[in-house]
Amino acid sequence: LADCALPLLAGVLPTAKPEEAFKDVVAAFLVGAMPRKEGMERKDLLAANVRIFKEQGQALDKVARKDVKVLVVGNPANTNALICSKYAPSIPKENFTAMTRLDQNRAQSQLAAKIGVPVQNVKNVIIW
């Protein structure tokens, strides 16, 4: 992050302690999730991610500002955002979002291929 020379970046706090990391934050970018490994079933992946995002949600609920904006990047991002928000009940649900643009692009591309039109002609696709 320091290499980016971002003018609005006030500092970086390396820590493995969620309550320390999320103390009074106004924005949280949750990029860590369990990657699916060879031979791993989907239920195993979901169980691992529940542990990760439950802990982060609880920490956000306890120490983050109540107007914090939370962006979940780690896949499955929409499921992980839901889990995190469930364990942060004092933070409004609308403050959680998931980075699912790749899913959006894939859906549009597959629809375009299926109906035989250029991808730019596929409009109003919503994924969830």
C-alpha cells in the first residue's frame, strides 16, 4: 500500500487481531477468504469461510464505527458478506456490499453467447 503513494492513506496497521484492525474504522475491505483447494467440497469451503467472516463480523460489531462501510472481496463474496453482516447486527445491512463484478460479467457473457448477440447488447442483468 505504501508503494501506491495514496494521498489519503493515513497509515497501515499490520495485525492478525480483528478487534485491533477494525477499531473505529469507517471502511473495511475484507479480502481474505479460504480458497477452494483440490478435493475440497463446497460445504468444507463454506464452513471455513463461516469461521472467518463470523469472527470479522463480531469484531466489526464490537469496535467499528456503526456507520462503517464494509466491502467483501473474498469469494463467494455475496455469501461471505451475508455471513459477516449477520454477526454484526448493530451495523446496518445496507452498509455491507460484495465485489461480484466478475460474476456479473460472466452472466452477461454467457447470456450474450446463448442468445447470439454482442455482450454490450445485454442490459439490466442482476446477480445475487
